Amino acid sequence: MNDKLTAYFSALARTDHSVNVAADKIMGQRREGIAIDQPCELGYHCPVCEYLLEDDGDYDERLLWSEYNSFLWCSVCNKDYPSALCQPDIDKAIETFLASVSQAQEMAVGDALAVTP
Ligand SMILES: [Zn+2]
């Protein structure tokens, strides 16, 4: 296994992941599934760390899908960030923000419909 894959699987195995109670309550947790693309492959970048997104064709994979909907988790910062903050392209950041709000609204409606009298 190469160094990048080793670092990636080490990050996933961390047991001290950040916890964001408000993100959990408001946005909920992602459904289990296999993500085909990593956030870095979709242009997302940690808003705090300074690094090259791509170096000679290799992506920096520190940013991973968070357990919370519409959030990404930086394995270096050990912090969950709203996806829109991780999008350097401002037009894509706006799209990401609106998609996040839309998803939250749909979940709220779904929860309201799921309540039985
Ligand atoms: Zn970071």
C-alpha cells in the first residue's frame, strides 16, 4: 500500500473524530454508502489548511466526507466544516450552500411527515 493510501486509511480509523452536536442535530448523519469520488476530486479544499489541492496529478486527500450531511471533515484539523466553506470557487460555493439548505429543508419535511399523531 502506498503512503497516501496508508494515510487515508489511518485517518478513517481515527477514534478521536471531532464531534459537532449542532451539525448532527440540524443536518443529520449521512446514509451509509460508498462515495465514488473523494471531496478533493470534486474541487473541495480545507478552508484552514494551506496546501496544494493537486500536486503533479496527485490529490491531497486530507479532506474526507464527514459523518454529517453537507459537511466535510479535515483529517489534519480534525474538524468538520460546512461543504460550502470548502469550495474555493465562489459560484460552486453558492451552489453547494443552496444544495445544503435544500437538503436540510427536505429532511425537515420528511421528519414532519414521519411524525404520527
Ligand atoms: Zn484542515
